[in-house]
Amino acid sequence: MRHARKRAISMLLLGLLAFVCLARAAPAPEAVFNTDQGNLRLADLRGKVVYLDFWAAWCSPCRSSFPWMNEMHARYADKGLVVLAVNLDKDPKELKAFLAQMPAQFRLAYDPQGKVAEQYQLKGMPSSYLIDRQGQIHQVHVGFRDKDKAELEASIRQLIAK
């Protein structure tokens, strides 16, 4: 019973935290991402709109977000969107198993020690940051639910249009 109540309270808090639209854009932490193609600095993506997503193989909402991120990448990459998903798994086997089931058509980065995640002060999994062409965070989103998709896409379209 106590566990169920804690879970209900956690879900309520996550719901309240789901969208944080910043009153004023804030600079994104200048991070270096380890990718399959070598290191990538956030500054290298200036001029692009970045959907930065932190995820792990054990996270069930992360599993739901992958098809949507693939769709956003396919729909908006030619308009300047970069989807960059940062994996936090320590065990590479879990990561590979996840990607075998849920392939990514967008860029992946790896942060098994959680150093970049710490810079971004993650509040839950998954956590995403919508960053404009000048490197400013416009929106932070915690969790992922089907009902979030339309608002997230609208935010992406709005930044792409600027």
C-alpha cells in the first residue's frame, strides 16, 4: 500500500513537471557528447534547433519516445532539427538490446558516467531539452506520454520557423 501511494505521488509530481516552459530562454550548458562519430560539442550545432533527450534502456517511457523521435527527425531534419539522444546506461549489452528492438534514425550519444546529465540537472527519465539555433533552452520536458506529442511537435515547429 505504501509503495502504491509513493508511486501515485511520484506520477503526480512527474505530471506537474512534465512541461516546463521557461519564461525567458536560458543558455544550454556547453557539453561535449561522446558519439559513434567522435566527440560532438553542443556549440557545433549552433544554427540548428536541437531536441536533446536523455534516456536509458530500463526506462519504459523512453521506449515510447523512440518512434516519435524517429518521426520528428524524418519530418524536420531538412528544416534544421537535430535530434540528439543521450544514453545513460552503464551496461553496453542493455543499450545494444534496446537499440536492436528500437532502432534510432537520429544521432546518439553516450554518457554512462552521467557527467552531461549532471550538467543538465535531470529531474526524471526521459528528460528532453528544446534548444534554439542560438543555444538557448526554450523548453524542458520530463517523461513521455502520447498526449505530450502534439505540444512537443508544436514547440519544435515554432523554433524551426524562427
